[in-house]
Amino acid sequence: MIRTLFAASALALTAAAPLAAQPMTTAGGAGTMSASDVGMQPMMGVPPAEFVKQAAASDMFEIESAKVALGKSRTKGVQGFAQMMIRDHTTTTRQLKTALMHDKSVPPPPAMLPPDKQALLTQLRGTPTKDFDHVYWQQQLQAHQQAWALHKGFSTDGSDPALRKVAAGAVPIVEEHLKMIKSAMTTAGGPM
């Protein structure tokens, strides 16, 4: 049953592959999804140093979990999504680092994942192949909801203009990822 659900999600994402192969753009400003669409409220009042720390950790987790998915998932849709995660989150990391080069008042983020994200990555690595896609999609949904809340909030009230621009550019990218995740989970027969 689970394999059938995963196969259906793979077909849905494979059908969306031409979209996934296109580079994400930041057109449209700070996105179009509402808090009810995402399932989280924007995080307001986040200081710039905390925004940098959380945004970098989010990107790092997305990239590292995608690498695990490329090695463990047997589903083309998951593998295609993982490749897109590496590409898009490498881009948002580069944009964050560029903003920090021009604004020396905010310290660079830690080079290591925080313990909560490291624990998720460890869980993903230890997940049996037959259950991998299910766990990966669940983690991706949660991670992207949190990323949206962070970026949406900072794009609205962030006190650092360069970082606020980075956040505003990330929101539509994260929203596109969320739409793909939700579509894959719905196609697979409802929330996994």
C-alpha cells in the first residue's frame, strides 16, 4: 500500500519535472501564500543575527537531507525534488552570504547544523529504504513551513534592509517547494 502511494507521488512529481528543472525566480516579492495556506504564522521580531543563523541552518538541512534522499530514495519524483533542493538552497545560501559580505554588523552563521536539525538528519539517514519517502516528505513539509515562517516574518519587519531583501526573495522559492510537497503528499492519498 505504501509503495503504491509513493509511486503515485513519484508520478505527480515526475509530471512536474519540467517545472522543477527551471531555476527558481524571486519574482512576485514576498510570496502569495497566507499563514493558513502554510499552516504556520510568520515569525515576527526576529533579530538579524538570529535570522541569519536560522536561515543558514534551514538551507544547510535542506541540502544535506537532499543528499541523503539522492542516495536512499528509489523514487524519481523524490530524487528530482532533492536535486531541486540542492540547487535552490545553494542559491539562497549564496544570496545570504552576499548580503553578509556587504553588512559586517551581522556575524556569519555557524558552520554546523543545530542539534534539532542534526537529529532530523540522523533520523533520515537511519530510515529504512521502504519508509524513506514517507519520512522525507514529512520532514520537508515541517522544514519548509518553518522556513516560510522565518522568511515571511523577516521580509515584513526585519530591521536589516539587505537581509530583508534576501528574506523577501526566499519566500516565493519556499512557497513553490511547499506547493510541490503538498501536491506529492495529496497525490499519495492524503497526508502521510
